[in-house]
Amino acid sequence: MSGRNAIVIGGARGIGYAVARELGAAGAAVAIADIDEAAANQAAARLSKDAGVATVGVRMDVSDLDSVKAGFGAAGAAIGPLGIVVNTAAIVDDKLFVESTPQDWRRMVDICLLGPMNVLHVALPSMRAEKYGRVVCLASDSARVGQARLSYYAAAKAGVIALVKSVAQEVGRDGITLNVVSPGATNTELRMNREASLRAEIGEEKYAGRQEKVLRMYPMRRIGEPEDISAMTAFLASDRASWITGQVISVNGGFVMP
């Protein structure tokens, strides 16, 4: 990917940083965008040291179109035209639907559905002018098969899948591909924090039993790591994937096989 410039949104930690590291290792200059500007700057400095490529950290709130425009502008000014866009920014709520509120739904939709819309709306015009682009958005297999306690998260991510498939049909003639990577459970900081809270709530014995049940649902008998997701994401962002567009690819250890 030498000579390519990428922006990874939600890239300060977890899957996002793993993707940034993978793209940087392949030679791309990388902008790391995150709502936490300090974390974005720290991640960019770490990536520059590890990969030896041009990096920059920028603040971006995907739910705010003006913030997305400003973030893309700052990133482009620092590293050049952005031909690769990866959106990993998301939130997760673990609630029964009947216990959720309209405020919960709006926050979820603002970040997990309107966020990708804002990103695509800002990113695509310059890609069309350059006649080149690689876009990868992260979704979730809960959007493909449904999952209890993740109803409005699944609904928002299902919207992302429909969005990517539709826009991919509009811009393919401009040399732009759009695809979705759909992870299973992955050992990110977000997940580990949720698991720690659950362990404290139900106790060690019940938690151990729950973990055994969870692992039995995965034919590979393990939870995913950020690098499992970043490998597929980086492939879809590369020129090797130039004839793959509008696809949803699950990276989930066999948890579901839709």
C-alpha cells in the first residue's frame, strides 16, 4: 500500500488501531480519527514509531457532519488525498428492548448509522474525482441474524449493510469499492470492560460457566482478536480486492454462518 493514504475512524484503540497498524505495516500513510483527540494523537505517534510511516491524529465525532468534514480536511492536509476509508466507530448497549428508551435508540442511530452516512457523504466526492477508493465499514453479525439484548444496535448495523450495498452500486463505475466486515465477539477493551463488569455482577463461578457456554457456540473455540478482524479489513482496502464490492464478510470463528 505504499503511496496510499488511509483514514481509520475509531482508530485509537481496539479493532480500529489494529486496522491502522495493519495498513501502516503495508506502507500506507494513516490518519487516526477518534472522538478522543488525545487518544488519537497518542495512537498516531505509536503507529509512526512502530511502522515508520506518516501518521496524524485528528478528532472526529461521526454523529456530527461538520466534525466529519473538519476531520477529513485535517487528515487530508496532513497526509494527502484519502483513498482508503475504514469506519470502526461504534457504541454498544446491552439491554432488553422493552427496557430501552427513545434516547438510547437515537444515540445508537446517530453514531452507528448516521455516522457512516456522514463519513461516506464526505469521503466519496474526492474519491470519485480521483477515480479510486476503498471503503470498509464494520457491522455485526447481530445485524444479519438478530441477537437478544442488542436489538437497536443490530437494527443500526443492518442499516449500514443496506447503505454500503446501495452506495456500492452507485460508485463502482468510479473505481470505488465499498464492503462490510462483520465481526463476531472480539477481545477489545470495550468487550473486556463489559466482561469485567459482568464478572463482578454474577460472581466467578457463574461467570466461568457462562464463558464455557459462550465458547461452545464458536466452532474455533475461542473469542476473536482485533488482528483477526484487521487482516480481512486490510485485504478489502487493498488493490488485491479490486473486484470485490457490496459484500458482507463475517469474521466470527463460525459463530453464525449466514
